[in-house]
Amino acid sequence: MKKNHWMILLLAIFTLPFITGLSAQQNQTAPPQKPDMPGMDMGEMQHDTKTAPQAAVSANEQMSDMHMDMGPHMHMTDLRKPSPEDEQRAQQILGKLRPAIEQYKDYHKALDDGFKIFGPGVPQEHYHFTNYRYAMEAQFSFNPAHPTSLLYKKVGDGYELEGAMYTAPRRLDEEQLNERVPLSIARWHEHVNLCWPPKGAAGVKQANWKEFGLRGSIATQDACEAAGGRWIPIIFSWMVHVYPFETDPAKIWAH
């Protein structure tokens, strides 16, 4: 396991800087609080991977596909009726985002500026280069020039910049999300209905990953409890992808 393996151990560790529980009990000026993950805590999850490191691999593989069609494990906002005002706001966002991330077409520059590659050893459709300072900033305000993550695709031994991902705390309702990125333009999404394997059985051999995790069949609290799992209603903050260098407008905010 690489020296920075803590970045890829667990769902919770990946989302620690912007996990929704950070802001569940706070206002705009209050300091961040400990993540609130009903039914399990960070100590338990870390213990799972220490005693069964295969769990980290399985969790990471699932997170690599977390933006694919996940059925009951993904909740997306509905598209609203288009309006000229929303189109203008979207263009203003792009006008700030494009020049801000243009420099990161050289992925080395992104790394130099503090972006961290999530799961570099796991094949992914989009590699997330996350800036945890920007992630924390997104908990309190929206800066179009500071996306939480840059999205890259693997090209040979390097990476090619595709787009960016904004995040928002789960405490925000749809009206507040709409104030950040118009809901007539883009669909924010969050990852829901996670059933983590029973404590002490998180390894690949012990746990049935066809049932557990973000790609598992278990999608209700009753079913999770019946399987002895640990139920997490919402595991990630709100997210939205944007591909500002696309020439087809329909693909810029496509999910």
C-alpha cells in the first residue's frame, strides 16, 4: 500500500473535508464539526480496513464508479424550466471557471498547487484531483473559480483535463443549490442509501459486495439491518460536474 494510502482507504476518509456531517449542526461562521455518520464512526471504519485491508480496495473500486448509473444509490435534482437569467448565470460561472483551470491542463501544475489524485492506482472513467482547501471553502460559500475537484482522463502515463466538480453541503435545499448553479442548467446529485458491511466483515472475502456498498442491491434501512449492515442514508455532499471546454453546449453540464 502506498504511503498516502489513507486517501483511498474508505468512503468516509475521501469525503472527510467536505462530508455532509461537517455542517449538519453548524451555521455560516461556526467551525467544522465531527462528521455525523449514523450507525458507525470513523474509528470503526478505520478499524475495518486495518483488520481487512481488502475492504479498502473494494470501497475504492466502488467509488471509482460512483458517478455511473447507481439506481437507488443516487439522488438527483430535477431539471427546472429554462430561463434567460439562468443561462446568463451559467455563462458567468463558466467565464470564471475556464481561466481558473486552464493552467491545470498540465496536471503537474495541479499537483504542485495542492490537488491530490484520488485512487490513482484504480482504473476510472474520471480521475478526481481534489483540493481539500477548496472543498472546505465550498461548505460555506460558492466560488466558481475554486472547484472542489478537477476531472481528468488517463492518457498514457499522464492525465488530460476534462472538467471540474463543485460540491455543496447536504444541509442546502434545492433553492440554495439553485443559487450556486441553476437547476435549469445542471442536475446536482448526492449518493444515498449506503449499507456498509457488518463490523468486522468488511473484507472482500467476508462481505458480499453485490449486496453492500454504493453498487450493492441493499437500498433500504430495513434490508440493511436484516443483513447486519450499517445504514448510512447520505454519505456524500451534493456534487455537480461541469465540462467547460466542451464545444457542444449540451455536454458542458451533462451528467
